[in-house]
Amino acid sequence: MVGAGNQGREASFRYGGVLGEGATFRVYAKGDVTRPVVSIGNTAATDGRSRGQLGWRADWADKDTELTLQGDVYEGATDNRGFFGRFDIGRVEASGANILGRLTRKLEAGQDVRLQAYYDYTDRKDAFLYQPRQRVLDVEFQHGVPLESHRLLWGGGYRQASDVIRPGVIFGFAPAQASLHWANLFVQDEFKVTEHLNLTVGTKLERNDFTGMESLPSARFEWKPSPHQLWWGAISRAVRAPARLDRDIRLPPNPPFIIAGGPDFESEVAKVLELGYRSQPSSTLSYSVTAFQHHWDKLRSGQRAPGAQVQNMIEGKTWGLEAWGEWHAARNLRLAGGLSVLRKNLRVMPGSTDPEGPRALGNDPGHQWMLRAGFNLPHRQELDVIVRRVGALPDPAVPAYTAVDVRFGWTVRPGVEFSIVGQNLFDGAHPEFNAPMSRKKIPRNVALRIRWTL
């Protein structure tokens, strides 16, 4: 596939085949170049970038065993970002590679096991902020055991990450080099309460180097009153354990520090409640609605400089709903729509001197919605029209916007597809995020793509 438009160029290639009985493979290559957008002052921004990636995957399967091996390598860079005073900020360069192996095997009496191992290497060069180089090894194991009306699933995992974080002009880390370890064990029981009601309960115990042992319990139900309806609900406890960015960061790299790390930073905790409903009242209509509420505790906060430390002094809750529907209105017409609503009530805990407060944790719209119409036209042609609406951002304030995207596709012959894509067609440019001084305008984008399949 190749494509080009006023905002950039892209190309990709994929080839696959059969290696032998039960064995297949595929390889791919892709690259893209993105032009910089325009800042609010109508000057060219410095966020252009280029990226290239290569990868492969091989699969083998027989009656009881499945084996997957896959890997990727990539390299990319941004445009030069200009100057900070007299200092040349330079480019951000990123490169990396990863490899994954996964073995799944069916055992006797309906049991099954899965073993997965993953290795990842990343190197990010940013002389202005900071420059991390990291290696991660991750191993997971799970075993499923059917027990009459129950299905017991248990397993565990281990992750080790080693990094060297070279300082930039702005940030440093102390220590500059570290090796961290995580280990977990989990157990989960799925059982049928009645013919229409299923219940899943479980817990996960996870150990990290910063806070020790953390527990992550969860419970979920599924009630199917009819073949075309499903009610489901879940309650769980989620944890974000501290990272080097919380404990070890320094601003600037050498004393006296404006930010002096977070030696006492603890895990952030969320207690999550979800309730959902899915229905397919006819063969042409389906929809779903999910409501959620998150109670947050010990969220990341700061202090007044100098000598500020990263703390856990924000709490509160967020709640909202997500809805989605699809209707095959006619043989050649598909209609779909989605809506999300989010409300936040976060507050700084007593005793905090955080000057930013909850505004530092994200600037989110109160609502977003999308409508999509897909038309199957004569002569192997198709037309998709999408209308998107994103509500205003509160702090810093960013106006709401509506965007219209259109895609026209034509299958010239089997295996050859031509398409034209237009984004923000009726809006020359609009801002979507950031404070006014650093705000950029997202422009209208028109691109031509050709896909060729052998």
C-alpha cells in the first residue's frame, strides 16, 4: 500500500506464505513521513516526523499445539525542534526491537496451558529532556482446569527491566542506572450459577521493588435473560505501582533541585465499578451501553518548588457512560454511532501544596460522539462518511469542534484498491489540546492511497 497527501506520505508491504504442514509466515515493512502542523500564530510547528518499521511472524499449529514467534524492529526521528534560548533542542530519535514467543497446548480432560515470553529493547535520544535506554524481559504462564460447572484458571508472571537514563538539559534521574523486578500470581474461578447466569471471581498478587505486595481482586457477572440480550457487571481494584518517573526524577539534573524525586511515592489505586447491557433485537440492529464509576486514591501530585517532591495527594472519582450502536438500514447502507460522557470530581487532599492540583492529571472533554454512514455503491465502490464531535476542554480551555471525514474506495479489480481520504473537510484547521502559547492547529488532510494484494 502506498499513500500521499498534503500532510505526509506512507508506504507498507506485507508478504506471507506456507512453510509446511500447519506452518505459515508473513513479513512486513512500513514507513511514513508526517509534515509539521501549523501553530496558532500561523508559523510552522516543529512536530514533523519520520518512521520505518520491519517485522515478521511465524505460526505453527496441529491438533493440540499452537506456536507463535514474531518480532519487530523500528527507527524514527522528529524534525529539529528549534531553540530554547541559545540551546539547540535538536531532534528526538527513537529505535528499538522486540521478539515474542507464545506456546499454547491442550491437555487431557479439557485442560490447557499457555507460556509466553517477550523481550523488548528501546533507545530514545532526546538531549533536551532525557535519554532512556531500556531492556525488558517478560515471562507469563497460565493453566486452565475444568471442574464440572467451574473452570479454574491460575498462573503467574515475572518481568525484569534494566535501564540507563542519560540526563538531558531539563531532567535527570538518580540513580541513572537501575534494574527493577515484578512478579505476580493469580487465580480465577469461572462458574455457572444458573443456566443464564455466570460468575467470575479472582485475585492477583503482584510484587514490585518499590511498594512490595499489591492485591488486585475482581468479580464479574454475566446474565443472559434471552439469546439476544446480555447484562454484565464488574467490580475490581486496580493499582499503578510507582515507576522511575515517580521516584527518581530530578529537575534540573544537578542540585539545587526544583523537583527532587518522590522517595515516598506509593501506588495509585482505583476501585472500579462497571455495568453494561448489550442487545441484538434483530439481525440488522445491535447496540450496547456501559456505565462506569472509578474511585481514585493516592493519585500523583506535586509540591511547590524548590525542592518539590512527587506525592500521592489527589483523590476523588470519575464517572460516565459509553454507548455504541449499529444498524444495517438497507442492503447497501450501514449506520453506526457512538457516544462517551465523562465527569470528574478530583480534589487535592488536606496538607498538599500542589500548585497545579487535578488539572495536571489530564484535560478531558465532557462528551464525544461519532456518527458513521457506510454506502456500498455499484461497480465495487464504497463511500464512508464520519461526523465527529468533541466537547470543549476545561483547563486550559480549548473550544469544542466538529469534524467531517470522508473516504471513497474503488476496487478496480480483485486485489487492487484505490481510495481517497479526506479529514476535517469543512474546517481549515482547529486546535485540539495544549495551552494557548503551545497550541497547534490540526489542518484539513487529503490523501490518496493505493492497495495492491496478490
